[in-house]
Amino acid sequence: MPQVLEFSDVVVRRNARDIVDRLDWTVSDDQRWVILGPNGAGKTTVLQLADTLMHPTAGVVTILGERLGRTDVFELRPRIGFASSAMARRVPPEETVINVVLTAAYSVLGRWREDYEDIDERRALRVLAEWKLDHLADRTFGTLSDGEQKRVQIARAVMTDPELLLLDEPTASLDLGAREELLSLLGGYASAPTTPAMIMVTHHVEEIPVGFTHVLLLAEGRAVAAGPIGETLTAEALTETFGVPIHLTHDAGRYAARAAH
């Protein structure tokens, strides 16, 4: 399958510390990856590299066939969908849900004087329906619950039919009901054959949706393990990644982990 992302001996160094330490990693267009690791492991930095928001100190990052540092990132970014809590904080709270999603077509946050065609509005409404948000189309973003805001972010990220979808902790801070609703939607989306390559960062194995195919375990900027999730996500690998003995269980496509005693 065609590769959509390749890291070759990638290093990101800040204040004499390697946040990413000689990472080799490839993502194909039919894969759905989850990145797991403790705080400070380099997970968000990896996503920022994949979204062209950061350049490596050393090594080569190739995104959708374009080498970072030798391509126009402003032409590349519309081909990448990205959802994160940091982005949500930049959304004007008075913006309507339909406009939060619609403005993805121009890669702007906050509708101004852009001209949208009927096909854009129909597409936005269809995406909202797919993420169970169509009844909220006219609500303002600032009045939504955390779970609703997370789903709006993802709807915005998929609005432009990206070739690569990046999700930074999409279920963080959600209560159990909102988390499970979002994981169910993500699992259905990940399982569809027309879905683009996906990369999702999380701290918890319980937040891995059904349908994700691969896992990258990071600790102190280095890859502890990477590969198909059924083979790679093991108690031993998690123990090495998080530095405490881990007991891992798996049932009906979902995982759970706790400290081993």
C-alpha cells in the first residue's frame, strides 16, 4: 500500500534534549495507528511533525510524498486533517457549529467573508450527520459539552476529505458516556474502507477504538515497539513503555490495562 508518512532517523532536539530520538516509522494509507506513551514521551511532537507544524532537527520526514523542508507546507496542510484541544481553544465561542465545520474548506477558524457554494454546505451537513451533530448545527461552539466539542473538531478535520487524519487525545477529559459514544463513532469511521490513514494519540489503552490496526509505543522520544496492534500491544511492551508492571486484557476488540501485583 502507498505510504502517507515516513520518518527516517528523525530527531527533534530542544534545550539539549532529544524529544524525539532517531525515530524510524512508516504509515500506509490503509493503516490506523494509535500512539501510546507516558507524558513527555514525544507523542504530540510526532503529531506536530506529521501536521507540518514542526520541522525535525535531523532526519527526514516525508508526508504524502512531500519531504518536509522542501515543500510548501501551506499547499500540503489542506490534505491533512488535524483535531486537538489546542485547536478547540482557538475556535471563536460564538461561532455556529455549521460554520466551524464549513470554514475547514478555507483552513480558517471563524467565518469572515469567504464564499461557500451549496455543495460545501451540503457536505458540511452530511459530515455533521455522520458524527451525530446535525441537530446542533445552529448552536454556538461555546455552548457545547466537551464531548460535543470533540466531535465537532473531528467533523471539521474530515470535512475536506483529508488523505491523513491526525487526532491528538480526542477522548481526553470526557466522561464515560461521552467517551464511549465518541469511541464508537471513531471505531465505525476507522473500519470503513474509504477512510484515510489515521493516527491517534492517547495515554490509555482503554481509549483505543475498535478498528485501529497498528500501535507505536514511545518512551523518552524513542520507539519501544511499533507494528500490528495484535502483536505489538503486549503487557511486556507496556511495562517497558510506562516503567511499571502492567497487566493487559483484551475483549471484543477493546483493551484494558492496570498495574500488575
